[in-house]
Amino acid sequence: MFDRKKLEDIQNQSKKWNERVEKSLDKNPERKKDFLTTSGIPVQRVFSPEDAAELDYQRDLNLPGEFPYTRGVQPTMYRGRFWTMRQYAGFGTAEDTNKRYRYLLDQGQTGLSVAFDLPTQIGYDSDHPLAQGEVGKVGVAIDSVKDMEVLFDRIPLERVSTSMTINSPASILLAMYIAVAEKQGITPDKLNGTIQNDILKEYSSRGTYIFPPKPSMRIITNTFEYCAKEVPNWNTISISGYHMREAGCTAVQEVAFTLANGIAYVEAAIRAGLDVDVFGPRISFFFNAHLDFMEEVAKYRAARRLWARIMKDRFQAKNPRSWMLRFHTQTAGCTLTAQQPHNNIIRVAWQALAAVLGGTQSLHTNSMDEALALPSEQSVQIALRTQQLIAYESGVADTADPLGGSFYLEKMTDEIEKRASEYLAKIDQIGGSVAAVEKGYIQQEIQESAYQYQKEIETGDRVIVGVNKFQVKEPPPRGLLKVDPEVREVQMRRLADLRASREQDQGKTSLEELKKVAQGDGNLMLPILNCVRAYCTLGEICDVLRGVFGEYEPVVKV
């Protein structure tokens, strides 16, 4: 991008400048010997045109809305409309969470994001013995479509986009959502939203799996196929790097492992006979916004560029919408501290700013007290106001890719792309993402990075304000949200009433049909929908599938 003669002059100037600086270090030493990002990428004293010398503007950057989308997937980005402000929320009963949703919508939130409790995430009803002590604790308890009706009471589903963080039972929760919409008189083609539906990262990072990889991939591709025909505006998967980052991977690994999982889903769908340009435009992604500000901005740009090239060159997708990496971002829960929790407001603010400068399509900002409990109403409002302040007062949304052209940012974007590509090549050699998970490779890489990060904190090489430096004596926290322990009793009574009042023969027939289809190779979405409409419970549906598919046993390396 620069004149060759001018570059030579800059290189000579930089060499002399560095020599002078090196001589001065005896009197004015730098803070540390090596400056590295969280991914171990060296950070130079200064970046200059020589660090961007190999860039071809039209090939590597281009204009916003143009391949390879480094600078954003929309031509005008936030000049048209802001990102969706989608606060992740859910706790207690459906009534408790519905009240929180309506509060957030009244405060200016523009999309819903459902947090389900642990029993729901792993396919158990609230009265199952393994659900004891967990009902309604980390999300809302949903046992049947009856609960789903209460969850979205007085919320117009044709006007609100809903994201659901659910994986192994994603098809069942989507079926419940469709059934609730039908009761509101809304046809599936009018619905907008996302199911996470990303099982591969569960095996490596999060742990809320049910079935082994092969049948899990079938359920996912069945959902792709059904939604392409019946729910065309629904994002059928949100491929999540977020949870791998929470488990301890680096920014480079987050890009690499997320896109490797994306490749696996695309390959599975193509093997199932689906057209890449039919399901490709509905693939979405979910990334973390961590602490290293410039690395995070570069991470999103590198991921967009890599995915565009993967879809166009590797999978021969023809539709430009198939090339676009559209993503939701959540600020990093793992960076929140129980010590001096008000510091988390500042951490979340710059993490959110990094996501916006990186071109996110939707954003959740964590609340300051989440290292201690589920967020209070006041802390949720502050988290939402953080997004609104960035949108309406900071000015960063007035132009697309405002940091584009920074020598530092462009060098970092290139370096992340290069290092992530090396990981992708390694995973291809192993046999793809499924094989890499089955062999424990991805898990091992994440564990090693997590260990290194924690070691740096404990030695003091990495400062966490209020934790290993600048500590103060603090009083016990007050005003934390507590979930009523009676939630499980409420849910158990509801389940008993439901089982007593529903049409028994219809439910039994629906479950038998689901079993029959699961034993064959048909699409599972239709029988799941029939089960939901017959008021079969989540646990009953999952138990049928467990009986056919079995349960996943994690890889244990000795």
C-alpha cells in the first residue's frame, strides 16, 4: 500500500530510532522485558507503515460490506442502526424471568437472550433427582411449553428477536418457541432469533452435552433443514468461541477453534445433502470480549476475513451472505472479580467498546455483581446503560471500522489470522474438529492456555486490579439477588398438574413416533414439534432420544 522508496526510508529511520532508544534504556528502562498480548503475540514499541507493507487494500481490507468483510459486514454499519442490545437473562420461574424481560425492554433493550437453568440445558425435568439444588439457579426453569408460554407472556414474538443459549436440547426449545408463537397467532416465517445449537464446544469447554457427537450433529443438521423451509429468518446455530475463551483459551485459539467447529457443521450439513447457500446465510457466531483491547478488536476483524475465505474458497459458496461472519458478543464473565466489584463496570465498558469497534451485530454487557450472584436489577440497568452510552454519546458508531488503518491494528489482525490458520491446518490434519475433540486435542490446548494465564496472575506477572494488586479491605456484599429455593417445589407441582391434565394418548403416540424417527434417518424436528404440542415435557423427549442415541462419555487422558 506504500511507495517502495518511501518504505525503505521509513525502515532506515526506524532502525536508527530503535538504536537510540535501546541506548537510553539503562537510564529509562521499560516496565518489562517482553510485551505480549494474551495470545503471546509480541507488541512492538511502535508500529509504522512497514508493518502494513504487505497489505493489499482491496484483497485484505476492502470497503465495509465488501469481501472479505474485514471492515464490517454492512456498508454503513451502525450509521443505519445500532447493534442489537441483547442482555442475557433468566432465573427462577418463567414468571420471574418474564418480569425481568419486560423491565429490560422498558429500559431500551432491543432483543431478548434466554438463560436456561442447568437441568433444562442437559435435558432433565425439574422433578428429576439430578435437578435437585439446581432448578432456576443459573437460568430459568423450562419443563414444557406451558412454562414457555408464561416466559413470553405479553411479549410480541413477531416484533422481538430472541436468542436462546441452549445446545443439546436446542431443537426442543425451538419447537416450544414455535408452538408459543402459534398460540399468539404468529406463523414460523415471522419469527426472528437464534438458537446456540453448538454442541462441539460443549465437549471441549462447557459440559452441557447429552448425546454423542454423531447423533448430535444429525439433530443440528435436521434443524438447519427444517428452518430453511419453515423458519427462514431464524439463525439455526450460533457457533460459540465465547465458552472456549471462558474456559481459558487465547484470542487466537478462540478464532481457530470456533471456525474449526464452523467448518465441521458446514461439512456435516453438506453431507446431509443441504445446499451451502441455503443454510450458510443463517450461520451466526458468538465471541468473547476479553481484556486486551487492541487484540480483541483485531480478533473480530481477523475472524471475519478468515470465514469469508473459508466459505468462498473451501466450500465454494456463491451467495455473498454465506461469506459473512455475523456475530454476537458478550463481555468476558471470567474477567469479573468478586473483589472491588465496581471495577467490573469499567472492565465491561472497554470490553463492550472493543466489540463495537470490531463490528459486532449484537452485544450483551455483563453486570458488575455477576462474580458474586445473578445480577440485580440495578446492576443490569448499569450494564445496559453502558451499551447505550457507547451508542449515543461516544461517537464511535458514526463511521464504519474507525480504527481501520492503524498500523498496530492491521499488523495484529494479520498475525491473528496467520496463527489461527496454522491451528486450522493442524485440526485438518487430525481429521477435523470432531476428531480433534474425540482425541482431546482441543481440550488439552485450552487447558494449557488456562494454566499459563492463571500462573501469570499468581506470580504477579499479570496484574488484576483489586485481586493481586491494589487490594483493599471490603465489607461483605449487600443487595445480591437470591433465587427462592421454593422454585423447585413450584415446578414439581406444575409438572404433576401438567401430567394429570394433558391428553395421555396423544403424548404417548407422539413420543413413540419420535422414537421411530430417531431409529431411522428422518428429520427429527417434526416429531419433536408434535411432542411439544402434545405437552410432553423436555425430560420425556430427551429420555426417548437418550434411549436411542445413548449418552456421551468424555475423553479422559491419563
